Amino acid sequence: MANMNKLLLSVFLILAVVAASLGKPERKNEKEKEKEKEKGKEKRVPQTLSRGWGDQLIWAQTYEEALYNAKTSNKPLMVIFHLEDCPHSLALLKAFANSAKLQSLADKHFILLNLVFETTDNHLYPDGQYVPRILFVDPSMTVRADITGRYSNRMYAYEPSDIGLLIENMQKALKPIKGEL
């Protein structure tokens, strides 16, 4: 019985050591780390959450997660409402994804969320539930209704030709609302 316990203990220890060694993350040596720093880019795995709006960008999965990330990172949230089979949404998606300036600004300064469904927060549809529309929420969780597109009947709608205006509005969203610190 004692020999069997010793044998079982030995087998268990061997299994534990093998399992622990298989679960270790791959470590990079110092030269590889320096090369990545020199390139100035970290490798990112494309996310399916992007739905084509920018595969190298980091997208929140839910509105609640996006609000939390905006508050804790002190970055504004950009919410894109769209439909995957809407021709207007698809045209804006293509222009959005192909604008290097917009992608860079979004990557560095925004929490991003794209939704194909409405949220329960009625502040996110101040003038109706249409697509595509883009709204900004500041880190204090205030919807920036003051940042609009060029249409008076669809204030938060953008078209592919409006990418310049969208970039200007992104820059406005980076500035806190008066009274905010």
C-alpha cells in the first residue's frame, strides 16, 4: 500500500510538472522586444467585433463595457450604430476603414463600440433610431449631443463624403465639456 501511494504521488508530480511546463507563455528575448519597440507597432490580432470598421482597432463588446472603459481610461466613447446589410452603413464603413487619419485618431484616443442593435439608453437616439449614426459619450458618461453631422433631419448621420467632418467631430469630442476638469 505504501509503495502504491509513492507510485501515485510520483506520477502525480510528473503530471503536474509536465502540465505546468506546457502552460507557460512564450517568452521573447530582449533583442525581439527591442525590434518591436523600434518598429513602434505592437502586433494585434484582428477582432471580429470590428465588423469591418477597423480590424486593428480595439472594440468593446457591449455598451456597458464601453462606458466602463471610457470612464476608467478617461477617453471618449464613439458609438457607431449600423446595419450589416444597409447600403448606407456599408458605404460609411468602407470610408471609415480606409481613412488612415481616422483610424489612427480612433486607435489612440477613443473607446470604440459598433452596434447593430439599439441600446436601452434613450440618450443615444436623441433624434430617432436610424442608421448609420455616430454619437460620442465623454468620460463623465454624458452623451455629446452637441457634436453633430451636417444633416438637420438626421443630426448624427454621416456619409462617406463626411469623413473630414467626422474627424473634426472626433477632435471636438476629445475636448471636455465646459465645466468638466
